[in-house]
Amino acid sequence: MSLLRQLFTGVDGETHDLGRWSWACSFFAVVAAAVGNWWHNVALDVQALAKALGIVAASLGAALWAKKDTEPK
């Protein structure tokens, strides 16, 4: 089973998981914003970047916990 399939599907390995897809989009949006600021010579606030990535990671954990009972067996 490919790594991407494992990352973006539920327990059964077939059903795409909207929570995991939204996490990936959020993660890449935060990183893209940081890279964009760096590219335009704007000072990169590492503390704000770390907070944003922490919030994204915490929201993934909360989303997976909230839907744990809806996973196919």
C-alpha cells in the first residue's frame, strides 16, 4: 500500500478521509505563506509559524478523535 494512500484514507485503506485532506491543505497553506513571506524578504516570525503549525496538528488530532466511531470496521 502506498504511503500517500495510507496518509489520506481511513482505516480500511480505501475510503478517502476529508479530515486528513483538509489537514494536508492547511499544512501546505501555512508553509506556502511562510515561504511567500521569505521570498518577498518579509521577516519570518518563527514563533507565529510554530503556533500555526501546532494549531493545524492539534486540529487534525481533534478531527480524528471526533470521528473515530464513524470509521469502517
